[in-house]
Amino acid sequence: MPGKTRKLEHYIHPMLAKETDIVFSDKDWIYEIKWDGYRAIAEVNKTKISLYSRNGNTFNDSYPIVVEALKKQNIRAVLDGEIVVLTENGDPSFQLLQHYDSDPEHPIQYYVFDVLSINGTDTCDLPLTERKALLKKLLKKSNTVNYSDHIEAEGEAFFDAAKKRNLEGIMAKLADSLYHPGTRTNEWLKIKHHQSQEAIIAGFTEPTGSRKYFGALVLGIKEKGILKYVGHTGSGFTHESLREMSALLNPLIQTQSPFKESVKTNMPVTWVKPVLVCEIKYTELTRDGQMRHPIFLRLRDDKKASEVTMENTKKIKKAPGTGKTKAKNTQGAALKKSPVKKIKAGIPKKTAKEGGSEMVFGRTKVQLTNLNKIFWPKEGLTKGDVINYYQSISDYLMPYLKNRPQSLFRTPNGVGKPGFYHKDAGEEAPEWVESIPLFSESANKDIDYILCNNKATLAYLNNLGCIEINPWHSTVKALDKPDYLIIDLDPSVKNTFEQVIETAGVVKEVLDKAGADCYCKTSGATGLHIYIPMQKKYTYDEVKDFAQLICMFTNEQLPKFTSMERNLKKRGISKIYLDHLQNRRGQTIACAYSLRPKEGATVSMPLLWKEVKSGLSPHDFTIHNALQRIKKTGDIFTGILGKGIDLMKCLKNLEK
């Protein structure tokens, strides 16, 4: 965030754009990169410079490099542009810009896209393309002050190029539009790569688990002067940004809610004076105007809370009509000299490898590669068989995957070969793959977890070599409150599966005494998994503690061949590990109906309790018969997502 700012008494309000979801091409429009930085007006009078934000806060002390570069221009003009900081790859980074005063190592740039006056002559009444032509001639070559170029007509191709470079989006501007200071007009449109909007911070909730400072921000937008609740988010923060945000919020704490309406959140709220503005990424808006899957992107200290209104956040839902312009088509020149060249350079064409194909899901095409690659040598099963299996059972599988972060365990060379965990979606993931950034304590950074919310994403994961599927126990709607508890019965080398079955029976007896519904499935390997529905009522710590208690009661009845000792050397090779530690935030386990990268192509199959008896084998359920079994029994595991147990009542029952 820029420091040493002060409010100017007199300043020019820049022209503003409306937002649209429509990507369009039109010969009467020009298209520019939407820079990810701070909007800045520069009043330049030779060596006298006034550089300030859209709200009139001076940038002179914050960005002295830009000020010095403007002095070297030796011109008299009023410029409109964007201050950005570039990464090593030459991409703009708002995060680097916000921390520029403490980390000034990255190159800072002032991209100028308009001119309001030259040598004291007002240019606002000239058409945009004429203003830009004058601007291009006016600016001298500089390492810091740059002309922001454009293309004409080809808006869709330009937007696709911006998406591939993962830029924030593009600006569409009517070629003959005049400059209207302080006016938000549909003659200028912003088309974002990601769905995002500004919101006002109205409060924060308490942190849970190992998280510090706060849990989630409570968000609002003003409608006719009244603050309306639009959701809350705890995603998108690092440990450092949590600390910084907390320091800004604490002085603003107030006892009264700034909302007139009653706001429902998962945790008690500490209210704050609604003055801070942030930008939020989200998947869609609900009917009542709340953001689904909101993720914090950044603080917008260049915007006032009074600007964040329902009217200003409404998007144009249809392509604009054509305007009239005599502008000359300069697309070819612009593509050669503008940053679009960087966007298009180095992007390989996707080609299917040997055995490759594609699957089409509506408008989504999934590229598949090496379908004939052998994954199970003894059985002769291929990657293509894995993809086909998951598509065949996807209707049964998807309820256990939707809106759950995925920890990908990839075995791209098949069973018997080393696999690896892959949690971060990264730049390789197609744009249609949904993901959510979540802070990892161990990595000390955000990890972009994939959400497998449709069949196309499932095929994409299988094509990466994900033979098994490992979702979180909680969804993005309540990341700290799991839908179910899991007790993993993990046998050691000398345990028999008959002992595992006996152990499962004792766990069931303990849970019956507690009055807790429970469900069992094979692990697909050598153990059994027992699930207890929780329905997002309790935290991971509460769930883990209850799981530990159940395991203790079980161990007391079966001390000869069960143990709660995690360390195999201490436990020995003849005791089943009663694993209650699976119930931690971010922990994953192979889900119901998941294949396992084990000999025989086994499946983690839900069971009726009457089937958990002597003679049962984990090898009974494989890729060959799983679908037939599921069709016969139906989804007998659906109860794990149903009504959760009453934990206090269960504890009292166990005390009897």
C-alpha cells in the first residue's frame, strides 16, 4: 500500500468505466490491457509534477521513481494512466505494488493511456483515437513512463490473449468517445478475466484452529445509502496479510452493526466502521445478491466506501451498440508494439499426443493424452480405462466431490511406480477449472486448490494421472467445519483382514452406544473407513477429539491387535492403527467409489453393515464390477452428508 499520502485540495476526477460480462468485437471500438495497479492522474508542468490517485491522494512521495521519470519528459500536459509493478515475467502484480515501499526491487511503470490537456489546451473534447495519437507523439522514450497501446476491432481475440497470459482483463473503449472527468460511462467498459467486485468491510469473525488475527471479513455494498450484506470470506489471505489487515481493522472497531438487516455468519462478528474497501473474487451472485465462494484479492485503498454502491457494481448484460468513428485501423501496428506481443508469444498450440483424444462437455473440451498408457501391467488396464470408469460412476461420485478442495495424488506412470501429491492448480490448469486459494501453514503461502465440480474437471484430473480422488472433509462453504468424521482402520504387516473386520464391529458397537449413525467402506487397500455424519456443526478439533475418544474405547476392548500409536516402530507390525488424526483441516482420504493405485484396480466401496463380516475382502470390489454393484445397491453412502449427530448427547450416552 502506498505510504506518505495526503489529500489534495484540488484535483481532477478521472473518467470511469462500467463493467460487462460480454466479450465482443466491433470495428468502432478499441481495446486496451486492463492494468492491475493504481489509477493515477499526472499533472506535468516541466519539472513540477503532481501525481495523484483517483481520489486525490498524492503519489509523489510514494512513487518517486515515476515522478523523476515524468520530470525527464519535459512536457506540459495532464496525463491519465495506471501505476503498476512488474514481476520477473513482466506481468503486473497488485500485491507487489501494495508493498512497494517495503520491497522496491521490482520495476515500477506508469502506463499512460489518455491525455486531458497539452500545453494548456484542453483535449477532452477530441475523439479518443485522436487523443491517443497526440499522446503517443508527446511521450518520450522512457524506462518508466510508457504509452499504453491498443488494438482495434478484435476484442474477442484480444481478451483470449489476455486470459492466456492470466492478466486482469481488458478495457473496451468507443473509438470516438470524449473524455468526461468524474463520469462513469458505458462508452468505456472493463471486461475482467475473473469475476470480481469491490465490497466494503463491515466486520470480522474470530479465527479458529491455528489461524491468527481473524477468521473472515464480513462484506457489504451500499444500496440507496443503506449497507447491504453480500457475504463473508476468509479465503485468499497469507499469514502476513492477515496481520496487516488486522492492524487496519482494530482501530475501526465499533459495538454497533453497520447493517440495518440481521446478518447471519458462522461465528460471532466484531463490527468495524465501514470505510475500508477490498476487491473480492467470486464464482457467481446468488438471487439475493450474495457472492458465492468469495475470495479476498486485495485492499483497494484508492477507492472510497461511498463509491461502492449497487449501481456502480451492476454489469452491462448485453453487447453495446456500435458507435460512429473515423478512426483509422491500427491493429497491426498495435500488435507489434504493445504488450499484446508478450501475451501471444510463447504460447504453444495444444496437440494431442499418441493415443490422445478429447471429451466434450457442452462448450468445454478436455484434451486427453496417452490413453493407451498401461497403468496396471498385470491387468492390462490403461489411463483410458480410468477415465471411462470415473465418467461411468460420476453421477454417484460427484456429491462427494462438489465444492471440496482436492489434494491430487498423481501416479502418471501407473501402479508400482512412485506417485506424488500435487495440490496447487498452477498455471497449467485450464481456465474452466474452478479453484480456491487457501493459506497453508506448512508452505506459508496460499495454495490454489482445484474444486472438482463437474465431469469435465474429473476427466482433467484423471488425465493428470489421478487414479484415486482425495477431497477435503469440508466444503468451501464451511472450510473449518467438516461434513463427517472418519476413523481409518489401518492394519500393519501382520494383521489379517478378519481382525480389521472385528475392529470395525467394535467401533460400530461403541458408536451405537453413543447413538451416532455411522457408515463403512473399504479403503480399497487393506483397511476399512468408518464415517460419522457431522453436517458442518462442529470444528475439526471438536470432531478429532470425539474420534480419539471412540478409538480409545475400541482400543480398550481390543488391546492385543489395535493401537493408537501412530509411529510404526513403536506400534509394531502386528497392531491395527486406529487413526483419528484423519480429522484435521486439509487432511484427505480416498473418497467413496475412488479407484486405488493398487494391484487389482480395487475400489473404495461403501458397504452395508451386514456385509462387514467374516469372508469380506477388500479385493471384492474392482474397476470391473463397481458400476454393476452401485446400480444394484444404489448410493448407500449418502447418509454421511445427511443429518449430523448431536455431539453432546453422544458424549453423555458414552458416560452411562
